[in-house]
Amino acid sequence: MEHPITPISNNTTSSLSLHIRARILKTWISPSHGSSYSPFQLHMLLVDNHGDKIEAYVTVPNVKFFGNHLKEGLTYDFACLGVEANQGGRATRHGCRLKITFTTIFEVVATPIYPESDFDFSSVDMVHTHGYDPSILRDVCGVLTGFTLERSCTIDGVTTKLALIELADEHGTMDCCLVGDYVNQLMRFLSIGDVTQTVVVLQTCRVLHQQGRIVCYTVANG
């Protein structure tokens, strides 16, 4: 792609036909209500060589195509991306997010991008601070100190597994609700035997007030 690369930090809602180079840190799906094309939207978290992150999403009619071709961990050149204000649940603090449409062009970059860290951790005291922004998805880390047996819930005919765990760091404890395949991963890990002093890392969690307490929820299928 013979276009100048725009750093993620320079993206604005007035940017047109962006060309960026970024690695896909994480992908996840979310329900797309009222769409006749696909029941899901595809989201992804991108990072450039400066360590700056931005969320991107695939418009509904194109989820299957891009979902089959864009892979976590690989670095891509993207061109012809849309840019819009980052509102609602946000995976980053960036003021914008990118829109991948049928006009978007991409190709794999042979030399991958490896920033110093994929994570931007929030400590327990940060999560419990009253002034935190609940729209931003958080990375959290702590020692596993509690586990509530898994259960299931059914929403709109879809049954999903849930499990509540407690994590602790030097600032205190917090509750985290694992959703979907995260529950299966936890159960497989716990079945190996002695798991004392286990450190759990959760990326892009949604922080919600629930029955007078704050709970971090993993993004389903993330």
C-alpha cells in the first residue's frame, strides 16, 4: 500500500480514508440487534508501534468475510477506514474508533509490531474509585482468592455460562464475572490440582455497578 501511515494517536473524526499499520491484540463479538445480515458485530483492539491503541469494528454485512481473514496477533496495513466518535462501551481511552467496511483494504505485514505491553492495567482501588469512567473497558490483574460455582443464564434464547471469581492485589479485592468460554478455561485450569497463588489476567473487562457493588465482566466470546 503506497500511502503515508497515520499514527493511531493522530486519528480524528475529521480524518478521511485512513492508512494505519497495527497489530490486532484482541477480537470479540457482540449482539447486533435488528440486523437481517448477521446476529453479531465483530470488534477488535488495535495497537501500533508506538503502543497507542484504538478500537475498530466491522460493519454487520461484512462480519463473516473480515472475521475469516483478520487474525489476532498479526500485523496489518489498513486503508480506507472510516472514523467516528468513540461512544458507549469503549475498549480504549481514544476519542475515536475505526469502522471497517466493504471498501476497506488490508494486507498482512511481514514484520510484526511488538509494543512493550499489550495491557493497561487498572488496580483494585482504581476500579473502585467513584470518579472512574464506566464506559471504558479495563484490563485487570490479581491473585485468585475466591470462586463461586458456575451457573448459566438464558437471554433471548441463548444460554451463556457465568462464574464469579474474586481477585486481590496490594490495594484490596474485586469481583469479576467470567462469561462464556472464559468459564470453560477457568474450570480446565482448576482441574489440574493445586492452584494456590494463581494470578489471573483479564483484558477488556466492563466495570458495572451491581446490587451495591462493582463487578468486572469479561466481554463474552472475547
